[in-house]
Amino acid sequence: MRPPATRLDIPGQPVLLEEREGEPVPSRFTGKPLRRISLTLEVYGDNAQEQLSAVLGAASSGGGLITYGQGGQWAVTSHSFSYQAGQAVTTSRYEVELAEHEDLRLERVEFEGLSVVPDRWKLDSDDDRIWLAFLVNLDPGQHRQFERLLEQRAADEAEHYFPVQMVGITTGPVKMRFGRCLWKRLDERTVRHRIWLVGEGGDDEAFGLFDSLNQPELSRTIEQCLILKARMDALVSELQRVGALGAEAVERIRNINAIDDVSFADARELDRAVTIDSFLD
């Protein structure tokens, strides 16, 4: 068989047998049409087959992109191969589906009167929604403003969502809500935050595959710890106020018996991280 002339500059040096253009798919993030193409490739020899399989496998699992065409970057959405042995050189034929990679550049995030420039960020999606996680250092004024926003949204059961502008990516605001937002104090003037924003759709509070692990014991333990702290704070206040612990003071302390009695500031202690940067990966 005479091999076609086009040989691709991809590990394994595959030969392009056929290229088919699919229907573009709008980006989940920008709305721009992204190309989809299908390729039929051949490689010759076991070593070339192993090289190409490694590259396609890494790209299909999110571990990298491949360069194809005029220097464009592509993700591999699926691939399969068959081979013909018993010849002088084993021939392997691949069917590969490629999706155009979108180069996203987030300049800043604006929401509820706050404008911040992330130093690290991650934008992703599933079938239902998009989400944005980013790391940013806030000064005292920004920190107080952000904590007020978190508290207000946590208290407003009717409206969790608010407009978010991802400058450099979206042309207009996107309705999002807060996910779990972690924080760490770096010094007297700087607090580092990992802010998590979740778009509308598939609205549940799940955070991962192991959410049910040690539940509901873990949630109840956290709740009781917060209640205990609130009681102890009230106890100190009562001792300071009356100078002794009487029956009425005991009653007031015992009346702290629900998670709603815990202040927002105390609840935020659960989100204080030691190595906050690791929570973006």
C-alpha cells in the first residue's frame, strides 16, 4: 500500500489518511463556536504505535493537548485503534476525535462591588453548570467586604445567585453563587482566599465523590463543636457581666442549642486553611 503524503508532527509520526469536519460546538464559557474534527491515522511499527497511544491517552484524560493544523491546540475527546500484524512492519490505524482548545485568559473577577485580580485560577464545567475557583490576596477593606458578602448570601435563603463578570472571558455577567470559600491570614494586612463560584444548573451542594464518607457523623460533630464554642463565649460574657455564675446565667448558656445561634465569623473558622494554595489543584 502506498502511504499518503501527509505525515503529522506528533510522536509516532502518524500518517493522515482522512480528516472530517464536524459541527462546531459553542463554548460553555464564551459562547464562541469551537471546531470538532475526526481523523483517521496510521502508524507503522510497534514503537511508533506506543508513542502515539501515550500522547493520545494523556490528551484524552486532560493531561495535555496536541498540536494539529496551523499550530492550533486540540483536546482528544476519544480515540481507538486496530492493527494488522503478520507483516514485516505492524500497521496500526487510529480513529481520533479532536476538540478545539479555547485559550482562556482571565484578567479579573467582578461581583457585588468587588473587583479582584486572581494570581491562580481554574475554570471548569460539567453537563449542568460552570464553576470558577481562584486564589487572591485581599487587603483589610476587601477582606471585610468579602466576608460581609458571604454572610449576606448565607443568610438570604431566597437568592443565592448574583451576577459575576469574568473579565477577559465573558462579554456579560454570569449568574453564580458561592461554593466553599477557604481563607488564610498571611500577615496583619493580607488575607489569602480561595474563592469558589458556581454557575446555575444542577444546583446541589455536593463537593465530590467522597461527600458521604463519615456522614452524617462529621457534619453533626462540626455542628456540636461550633455550638460548644458559642456556649463558652457566652459563659465568659456572663461571668464578666455578673461576676458570678447564677441560675439565670446557666439558663442563658443552655439556650444556645442550635447551629443558628453560632455567629458567621465563628462558622468561617471551619474554612481557614493552612496550605490554601493546594486546594486549587
